[in-house]
Amino acid sequence: MDWIIENKEWLFGGVLVAVPLALLGLFVSNKKNKQVQKSGDSSTNIQVGGSLNIRNKNDDE
């Protein structure tokens, strides 16, 4: 308990920096990770968040 009292400025100073940075990180990361897909009737849709490799059966020959 004495350690907390002696180091309260250092301990809580770090919290005052970490909390706003965490909130800023959540706000920024949620904005650019959105994917929207629009499609029409009788359509086939593929939505990929990363890399997609489509191989044709003729590619094996």
C-alpha cells in the first residue's frame, strides 16, 4: 500500500495517457475495416477480406 502512495503520480499518470490512446485506437480501427457488398437478383457474390486465389481446372495441366 505504501508503494502505491509513494508512486501514485507515476502510476496514475500512465493511466491518464493509456485511456485516451485506447479510445482513439478503437475509433480509428473501426472506421476503415468496413466491407460493403451490393448484389442483384440471382447473382453469386464472394466477399474476401484478404487474398483470394481462384484456380481454373486447366491450370493444373
